[in-house]
Amino acid sequence: MKRLLLPIVAALSLVAAPLFGVNKLKNIPSDKVVCLFDIHDTVVEKETGKRIKMGIKTAWHMIRSKEARTIINTHLDTNGHCAGELIEQKLQERARYYLDLASQALKSGHTKQAKAYRHKAKRFMKLAHLFHNFELSYRNKDGVVSLLEALKKRGYNQFYVASNIGSKHYEHIKCKFPELFNDHMIKDGLTVDVTEIPLLKKPDHAYFKKLQKMYNSNGDKTLVFIDDKEQNVEAARRCGMIGIRIKSVKQCVEALNEEGLNLTYHKCKSHSHGSKHSRIHVS
């Protein structure tokens, strides 16, 4: 009877292990964990004032140009921040089109027509510039650098980008936030090539399968996906990743603590400005 029960008990323990947290993050060697970070509203947050001003300017240009409205509305339904780069690219193409027409009109001696074409080109370039800056109107999210440093102290060093930002806009984001995106913090990862058809982006299943191929090709790693959108987090979980939705750094710390990391979150007062900022420590 004892010989019969032993394999049954062993099998039940394997089934029950995930239910009782045996497979939590704390039980996985840190060098076998890869953390994948979204960018917008995850590690950086909106500069609301700037975005409102740019939104008003954009609306004004769109009201005055049906052609611009058509271009923008055609691509606005593209899911994710790659839409900004895609729209910027299409607006720039239209601006170049009118500059070519202006050049041809000038050669033909139609100076008035050339001026009208240049005016249209200028409007499209202004709109393209607005969409470019709109994607960059973010500031460092309080506590993110501290969170990354705390994770590094726990031995986690594999941080990569997993974002719907266009690849070119990502290069500008890197320049704006060098303290976040570098070889010692969050490294280059998977962004969106807006020239690709169809676009490979979240929450498409193919996007997460590519992440698995990039960072877990041998099947020996655990991928932790951190994003502000629930649909993206759920899609990551369906692909076998640990999904964490981040609304704030405090909430992210709480979610990581549920995985057994024992991080401590608290607010510290800045001596230089009198403002408060977040600090995360390893317990």
C-alpha cells in the first residue's frame, strides 16, 4: 500500500505546487529571469500640460485641412504608440509631395501656385513635428530608477524593452532618458517597425511569441512582462510569461512582493526641492 501511495503523493505535489506558490519568482534563479518593460505610462509618464497644448495645435491644423484629417484618421486606429511614428512618416511624405509640386510650378513660372504648394507643405511638416513631439512628451516616472536598482541588487540584470513604440521614436526616447535606457539598465529590445506589413505589435500573439524566441529560445528562462495595459499583460500570461500590470511604482512593488521578492517601498523627502520621491529597498 505504501509503495502505491508514494507515486500518487508525488504526482499530487507536482500538480499542487503552482497553487501554493512553489513556482513563484523568488524560487527561480535570478540569472534565469528576463524582465521585459513597456515604455509609455510604465517607466515614463505623460507631461499632461505639454500634451494638451500640442493637442490643441494639432486639432487646429486638422480643422483647416481635410487632407490632413484623412491621413491622421486613417492611421489613428493603429494600436499602440507606433501610430505616432506612422502618422509622422505619412505627413512627411505628403509634405515632400507638395514641395516637389512647388518646385515644378516654380520651374514653369507659376510662382503663385508654387507659393500655395509650399504653404501646404509647411502645414504638413508642422503636423509631423507635432506628432513627433507628442510621442516624446513624457517625463521620468517617479521611483522607476530606484526600482531597477533594487532589482539589480537582488541579482536581476536582464532588462529589455517590449514596447509598441516605433523604432525611430524609440531612439529619441533613449536620448531623452539615458538614465533608464542603457546597457546597465533597460537594454534595447522589441519595438515596432512601421514599414512592416502587417505590424508586429502588442497584444498580438505573434508579438509575444517573438519575445519568447528572442529571450527564451532554449526554454530555460522565465519572462516577466511589465506593462500598463491589462490586455497586454493577459496576452503575455497566455504565452507563459509572468505578467505584471503597473499603474504606479508602488503597485508594481506590491505585485513583485506577491512573487516573493520582499522589496520595501516608501516616499523620501528631497532636501534640495522639498518634494517627495519614491525609494525602493531590498529587505
